[in-house]
Amino acid sequence: MLTTASVLPLTVLYVTEKTRSPEYRLALGALSGLRQDLFHDALAYRPLHPMRTDGPLTRRLPGRIRDAAAWTPHAAVVVLAMFVLSMAYVSGDSGGAGAEFVLTGFIPAAAVLMTLVRPVGAWWLSLLSTPVVAVLAGYWDGWPWTPGGFLSHLTVMTVVAMRTRPRAAGWMWALTAAYGFFAEVGLSGRYGGSDTPQMLFVAALALLVVTVLHVRREARQEVAAQQTVTAVERDKRTLLEERTTIARELHDVVAHHMSVVAIQAEAAPYRVENPPPELEKAFATIRENAVAALTELRRVLGVVRAEDYQAPDAPQPVLADIENLLANVREAGLDVQKTITGAVRALPQGVELSAYRIVQEALSNALRHAPGSTAKVEISYVLGGLGLRIANTAAQSLVKPSPGAGHGITGMRERVTMLNGEMTAEPTEEGGYEVTAFIPVAVIETASEETS
């Protein structure tokens, strides 16, 4: 049970949240981002990983050179650290020698190297060591950054921005600006000019370039992820469409057999003189079950049938109609040869239909993707089933290939899988394409061997 003491804090919290202005919430969110980017785990160990070598340039390099190219970012950071050290020595930040040089030269260089393992900590080291380096170097003409410190801090901000998020780059620039203006105002009139405007201008350009690259990379990754999701969804939709097409075609095959069963079961008692009641009852049960199965089949087909689907008027094609298919293909410009091996025999109608469709789709792909090529169709009647091989040569015509819908291979695989068969579809060494399939089927009857 809620009491007044328990309700009051919740009410006060709710009223406080509602009465806070949008500006206050925006500032609170900005400070939260600052704490997360530059204060939380500032010294965390985050080593820079080798870069990928599968780019358009690096993948053309020889093996050993390509492996070494993966460490290019690390080498670039080390070279910049050496530049910082050399600049501190040449500019005479500490007279070029002495214990001061360890601080005025090596600390900025160490900050640059530190970006390889602890990027945020390296930025804090570079910022906090800036006044120390300037004082030890006695550098008052361009306060607060010495030449070596200028290059060091600019390098550290750029590298850290590349290794973090764009928001962190904005915070680093803002804090650098705050420190620079504070140092300039605090020592105004006592020393020479300040190099804070130059630092902020160059840093803004560098960080802007890095931010644009960040945004571009994230956009490219998002597009790639979306394309992957779209491709997966498209494949699923293609698979469902092909399965629906197969279901429509096989409906006529199954419906025909179920209708024959029902008719024969109804006529069977009349072919026997004085059939026993048990036989009549058995045939009546068979007919009822066949009719019920046919009704259910039509109901299920209605679920997958599209609104614009038109039932075919002609019977479904079989392997006996393959010659008409080849004639049509030859008229379309594809030179195709047919070879039949083994003892030709009657096959289940579903197998005949699927085999016909596989040959039809393979030849259609050859017409679309390899204009001017030649094709071979091999149909092998073996003891354990039916073998198919459709191979075409490389394109020999200057006609541009016609892109298809991309459903052909998927549909062929679905038909073969439905019949517990195996299929391969892959390019040949000569530049053509080959589709092979094996559909297991029991021997029904043997006919003469035909070769054409």
C-alpha cells in the first residue's frame, strides 16, 4: 500500500522532470556526453588494430608487402612522433640538450605514441603537459604551444578523433579552445602573441575532415547492412514465390491422380458380379477419402494462389514434350543438342514436370546470359532415378546479355530438393555454365533406349 511518504518523492521527481526546460535537458545531455567520451575510462587500454588489406590498392600488393601494409597507421604515428621530437630539438625549446629536453621533447612525442594504446589518455597528457612544456622551454612568443607541442597536440587530436566518435572530436576542440583562451587572457600583455587562433583553425579543419570521413563510413556501413537485410528478404520472397509456383503446378498432377482414384473406386463395385457388402463399403470409403483429400488440396491451394492467377488450360508438360521445347529454343537463336541415354521409362508425373521445368529454365538462362552460345541437354535414365545435365558455352555474340529476375536457380533447386534429389549449378572452366541434377525415382517400366 502506497503511503504519503512514498508517493511524495515520486511526485516531486515527476514534477521536476516536467518543469525542466529543453535547454536544461540539452545541457545535461551534453555534459553526459562529455563525461562519457573524455572522462569515463580515460586511461582504458584500446590498442590500435592493424588495418584491413582488402582495399582496392592493398589487395594488389605482394603477400609480404600486403602483410606489412596492415601496420601503416602505426608507422605513420611513429613517424609523426619522431617529427615532434625533431621539431622540439631544432626549434631550441630547451637549448637542444639537458634534462629539460626530456620534458619539452619527449613528453609531446610520448603523447603521440600513446594514441596507439590509450587514445583518450594521450589527449589529456598532451593538453595538461602543454603549459609545463612551454614554461620549461621558455617559449613566450607563441604561448601556450611550442612548435613541437603544437604539432603534437594537433596530431593527438586528429588520431584520437579517428579512433573515437565525432562527438569526442567536438569536445576536444572545445576544451582546447577553452584552455587556449584562458592561457591567452591570463597572460595578456605580459608576453608575445598567442598561437591559439592558429591551433583552433588548423584543428577545426583536421577534425572536420575526420568527422566527414566518420559520417561517410557509418553511412556506408548502414547502407551495406540495409542492402544485406534487403537481399535476405528478397531471397526469402523469391523462395516463397518459387514454392508457390511449384505448388500450383503440382496441384494439377495430384488432383488428376486423386480424381482417378475416386472414379475407379466408385466404378469398381459395378465390375464385379454380386460384390460382397464389405467390398462395396471399402470402395465407398476409398472414394470418400479421395474426394475429401481433393477438396482439402484445392482449399490449401487457394491460400497460396495469387489473385491474378489463371489456371492453365493445357496439361502440364512432361519429358515427352521436350522436343517441342528444344524447337522453340532453336528458333530463339540457341543451338542446342539433345542426348538421351539409358532405358527410357515412364516416370511419376511430378518428376516428369520438374525435369521439364529444370531443362526449360536452364536453356532460358543460356539464352539470356550467354547470347550466341551453344547448349547440350543430356537426359540419363539410370537404375536409381533420372539424371539431367544442361551445359552451355560462353557467349559468342556482341548482343548484351539480358538480366533475368534471379529466380531461375532458386526454382530449380526447390524442385530438386522437393524430390529428395541433388543439384549443382556452376560456371565451367571454358567460361560457360553447367547445371546438373539427379532425381531419385523407382523403376516403373522399361522402354527402348533412345539416342538423338
